[in-house]
Amino acid sequence: MSRALPKYNKRRVALIGGAAALALTGAVVVNSALAGETSKNGGTDARTLASPGTISCPDVASRLPAIPATAQAEVDRNLALLNTQIAEANKRLVDTVGQGGPNFVQNAILGPLKDKRVSTVNRIATAIGRTAAKPQGLDALAPCALDGAAAAPGQQAGNNGNNGNAGNNGNAGNAGNAGNNGNTGNAGAAGTISCPDVASRLPAIPATAQAEVDRNLALLNTQIAEANKRLVDTVGQGGPNFVQNAILGPLKDKRVSTVNRIATAIGRTAAKPQGLDALAPCALNK
């Protein structure tokens, strides 16, 4: 019996050691799984917690001269519109977090916002200029900036290929956009932008306005040429609404400002042409 005890004790120690090892292994497996889940969830949470920032714009109201009573209502309406434009841009900033490339915010939000503000401050200047000295240089207040944007962990170092998204993870570098086939359907065939002709819709132009009208008509052509170049340069970028948001939309806003300048120039010494804004929207022809 005394000789059997050591064997029994050995078996007992072996069983206890095996059970402990099994428990330890299970703990490691569970902890590893939890760690993986935490890391996975942590990545998701980190992306969720990334702050898109806010858009700040120069204050226009404080830069205006005395506003004639006859212009007050129109000026107030356009000042309110400036605030609405900023609020809409901030909402879009939140709604589109993670979309597009590194220039998405500039191209699809800040750029269009600037163009809208140019049109709006020009309307303010025109309203004041009808019965008082027209304020100059308000266009300089149009550009806005993105403040306080914070990239999420894992989006540093140039987003590091979207860090873990492996080129958008499963899209295999967008795999030719799997359906857009690398936008081969657009490659070499980005299309062209066509816009309504403004010159043919103008009334007789006073001699005193001719130079300014010609300058702005030339600018309309330059704007179309720049938009067509951008169309080619950005083939494959952004989502399905990229062309509308980043090219056609900003082009429309620029054209609104330009045709308004044309109408204002004519209106100084003749009847101001109405409805030219309807000629601002352009279309993509493929």
C-alpha cells in the first residue's frame, strides 16, 4: 500500500496539472477572442468617434456699410441664407464622414459652399448698390475653413490605405469599383459639360457695359473649360454623385455669380435683364 501511494499521487498530480493547463488554455482562448472582439469593436468605435469638425466662415454682416432702408429686407434675407448655407454644409460634413478621398471635403463641401456664398454676398452688394455706394471686396469673405477635424485612430499617416480597410477591405483597391470597372466606362470618355448659351439671350448691351459684359462672357467659357478639365482629372473619384456635387454644382454657382454681374452691368444704364439665373445649370453629356 505504501508503494501504491506514490503512483496514485503521481496520477492525481498529473490529472490536476492537466486540468489546470486545460483551464489556462481555455482562459487564453477566451481572452484572445475577447481581445480580438475588443480590438474589432474598438476600431469601429474609434472610427465612429472621429470628429468631422465644423465649418467656420468670415462674418459678412459686420463688414457691411450702412444699409439703405430700401435694401434692408433683401440684405437680411441673404444674411439669413448665408447662415442656412453654413448649417447645410455642417450637416453634410457629418452625413458624409468617411466618404471620398483626402480632398472630398474641399471639393464637395467647402468649394460649393464658397461658390454659394459668392453669389449671396454679390446679391447683398447689388441690393445696397441700387441706392448707395456698392460695397466692394465682399467676395473675399466667401471662403470658409474646416475647424477641429479629428482623424480617428487608424486613419493617421495619410489614412494608411484606410488602415485595415485594405484598400476599402474587400473592394480590393475598389476592384475597379466592381461595376465601374476602374471606371473604364469613363476612362477616356469622361464626357463633356454643356451649358446654355448666355450671349444669345442678352438684350442690346449699352456701350458703357460692353467691356464688363465681354469680360464675364469670357469668364463663363473659362469656367466651362475648367470644369471639363476637372471632369477628366477626377475620373474614378468619389461616389455616384461626385460629378454633380463637386463639378456641376460648383459650376452652376459660379455661373449664377457671373450672369448676375452681367445683368448688373447692363442694368446700370438700361433695363436689367431678368431670368439669367435660369441659364446657370449645366449638364454632363457622355
